[in-house]
Amino acid sequence: MLGSNFALYGIQVLDRFFRGIHWDTESRLFPKTTLCDFTIREFGHPKRSHDYTVPCVLPLNLFNQQMFTFLYFWYAIVILLNICDFILWSYSITPGNRLDFIRKRLHTRKHSSVKEMHDQSKIIEFTHEYLEADGFFILSLIKENSSDYVAAEIVYRLYTEKFLRKYRNNITIAAIYDHINTQNENVSNRRHLCSLVC
């Protein structure tokens, strides 16, 4: 609306403020007075007209100047807060901080009887391979928007009811697969021995 000069507008306002220049003084972006051109037709002679240029007062520009000054500093503060928040969130999703977040939420459940609750290798696998960055991000949002207790409860249930169950099932499937492979190898060894002997 004000063009490219608006980026430096706040610096100009601060400069004028510290030099003691009041709002009512002339501003290049918000002039209080200007020259108005108008034409007056002479009464009785419609073809005769007189052009006049007179100074005009623009009182609305005083309001516009204050409104744009407020908006400029409001946007500057919001941008700074967003940058700080972005830096904090970026730091919080680093792998080490994600792991600390999950450990704290799991260890708040002191009454837990799950022995894998203190197995660091499983907690690391749960954090980095099961939840990953997006799961951690959602848990962080839950913590920020509800409570730490709710986030800890969700982490605990995900860990015990989903991750550990899947982990145990994978171990069982791997054990069955190894057992079948061992049996197949034994059968093939017997056949091989039988073919040699017979």
C-alpha cells in the first residue's frame, strides 16, 4: 500500500521520535497538506471557467500515520517472535532432544511394571524409527495444547501397546522363521547324508 518505502518506515519513525519531532509535522508518506486543483465555472457563462490551486488539509492522514505505525511495529514484533519460536522448535526436534522428551514421558510412569521401560536401545528405536520426527512433532503439539500428563500417557501407551507388541511379534516371527530354516536345513542335511550313504 505504501510501496517499497514501508520497509524502512519504522526506522524513520524511531528517528523522528528520538529527535523530538511530533506527529503533526509533515511526513513524506503521510502529508498533512497538499495542493488541490479545482475549476469554478462562472455563473451565467457556462463556457468560462477559472482554475484554482489552493492548499488543502488532509486530517485523515494523521490517523493513517498512527495506524500504519502501530501495524509496522506489530508486524515487526510478530516476525521476531515467529523467528524465535522457529529456532526453539528447530532445536527441540533434534534427535537428542526428541530422545530426552520420550525418556522423560516414559519415566513419569513410576508404577509401570514393563521391564522394557528402561531398555535404552528399545527407547532409542521407538523414538527414532517408530515415532520419527512427525510423531514427535504431534506429541509436542499435544503437550503444548493440552498437558504434559496427556502427552506422557500417549507416549506410554504407544510404547507399551503398539511398539513393544510389534517388537515382540517381530521377535516371535523371526524365531519361527529361524526354527523353520533350521528344520529345513536339518531335512536337507539328512537327505544329503542319505544320498551319500544309500
